[in-house]
Amino acid sequence: MGLDGISLCKLPRDDTWASMQNYLEKEKALFPRRAAAAVATLADAIGRFKADVGEYPRALDELVKKPSRLAAKKGVRPYFLDDRIQLGPSGQ
């Protein structure tokens, strides 16, 4: 079942099945936009890293903290807000 973190306590008690189906349809419509936004954000961070450092990151962590192998290279860190990589649309 694709409940994706929905709280059954928040569903109306009169027609839970219909409410759940409505919720899932809305999520199905929102997910592609959220996924596209997450991919665009990651692609932007990787592009800025490449422009600053001259090579692609070897791991996602390099977008947040400078690895020792790049100690001599300049670069703006972090490439994400709040010093961490944001969660994707599925919360992962």
C-alpha cells in the first residue's frame, strides 16, 4: 500500500477508503514535480561544484564538506542549504 507516511488518524472516519484514494491520487500527481525539483537541485549543486573545483564530486558528501583530496582547491561549501543534502520527494 502506498501510504507514504500518511497518518490514518488524520483521515475522516466516515469514508476512510475514499479519503485514502483521494490522498493517493493527489500524491501521484505531486510526486513527478517533487522528483524533478530534487533532480534539478542536485544537478545544480554538481554543476557549481564542477565549475568551482574543475572536476565532478566523487561522492555526495563532497557537496557538503571539502574532502582532504581537494584541500588546495577553492570552492564554495556547502552547495546545499543548511549544510546538508535535502531529502528527495520520498523523504529519503
